[in-house]
Amino acid sequence: MNESDNTIFESKLNEFDSVDNEPSKSNETETTDEPTRDEPEQQVVKSEKPLKKKKVLTEEHKAKLKENLKRGREKSIETRRRNRELKALEKEEKMKEQDDKLLKALEKKRSKKTNEDSLLSQIEELKRKLQEKDKKQLKTIDEEPIENKPKPKAKPKAEPKPKVIVEQPKPIQVETQAQKNKRLYKMMHGLR
């Protein structure tokens, strides 16, 4: 073996020397982030990866990326505007539907009220016509001469019929046991 190999091997051993080979205590109830005095700090070995070099962007590529970014922003602005307009249209349509609903309800109330009013006016008109008709009949009766009216014929009076008084039969009462006992008690009371 080479000396360089030995130095690598020794350096690896030196790194692992700091690690304890004792089994870990899993039954410990203490859970702290700080190492205790008994446990030495463990060093985390980081493997160093070679850093990649950044790509150098050419002016043409930068211009293309800027153009794509510009088009993307324009497209997003357009999409937001269109969505905002669609939302406004939907809101307007919804408001129109609600207005129509309210208008129909109002018209229904008005028609019901006018229907009631028309019925009331018809009743009043019929009452008025009936009163006029009654007045005309009274006027025609008053205008006729009293002498020309035929006198009602007197009906012969019939002899009054004798009133027959019919007694209604008494309802049959069924005596209960309590009533029987009461009646018997009254009869026995007089015997003492």
C-alpha cells in the first residue's frame, strides 16, 4: 500500500474515533436537544458534492425568456379581466331574475287587490240597483189609487179547535244498585 492510502485510512479512523460504540439508551425519559455530559457530541459528516457551474445565458436566450414572461403576464391579465366580466354578467342576470320575481309577486298582489276591489264595486252596484228597484215598486204601489185596489176577501173564521192536552209518558228509569240501596235505607229508617 501506498502512503497516501494509509493516510486516507488513518484519517477515516480518526473521524470514527469520536463516535461511541456503546449501545444507545432507549429507555431514557429525558428528551432534550442539548447533549448531556455523558454523551459526547456527534459530528455529522457531510459529503461534499461538487458544485455545478451555472449555465451562462446568452442574450438571445435571455430575450426569449423575457418575451415569454411578458406574454404570460399579458395572458393572465386578459384571463382575469374576462373572468371579472363574466362574474359581473352572472351577477347582473341573477339580479334581473330576483327583480322579475319581485315584480311578479307585486303584480299578483295588485291583481288580487284590484280583483277584490272590482268585486266590492260590483256588490255595491248590485245593492244600488236593488234599492232603485225597490223604490220603483214602492212608487208604483203609491201611484195606484187606493180605491181601485181589490180588497182582500174576508175568510170565514173557523171555530177554534179544542186543545187536546196529551201527557208525555215518563221515561223509564233503570235503577242502579246505589239507588236501590238508598230507597231501601229510607224505608228502613221509618221503622225504627
